[in-house]
Amino acid sequence: MAKSDGFRKITKHQRTSILPLRWIGNICSHIATNSLVKAFDLQEHSIGYRFKFHCFIWKYFDKPYRWWGTYYEMELTDSESQDS
């Protein structure tokens, strides 16, 4: 029997049909994700102002992504159902 990578189907969801808004949402997603990673890193060192700054950036750059960005949904396969 062929081995599965664990994914049955990957579905692309676009929240708006207006292309420039989709571009803005996806660019804001990259900025928000980078700021969130930096905030998690700074949280360990208890650096107050830089931590708050990156949290602020994430908060406001994540909103356009949630409104207009593109996200992907994956269906996971059950390993037991693959064997039988």
C-alpha cells in the first residue's frame, strides 16, 4: 500500500475577490507573523518596550490579513483508515 503524507486535501480560501486588497492582506500577514515571532522571542528576555512594540505591530497588521488575506485549509487523513 502506498504511504500517505497525512494530507487528504488542501483547499485555498480567498476572502475577497478584489485582487489589490488580497495583495495587501497577504503582505500584512508576513509583517504580522514576523512581529509575532519576535515578540515571542523577546518575551523570554523580559524586554518591555520592544515586546510591546512587536505585539502592537502584530495586532494591527493581522487585521487586514483576517479581512482580506488568503488562507489554506488542510484535511488530515486518519492513519488507521489508510491501513485498512
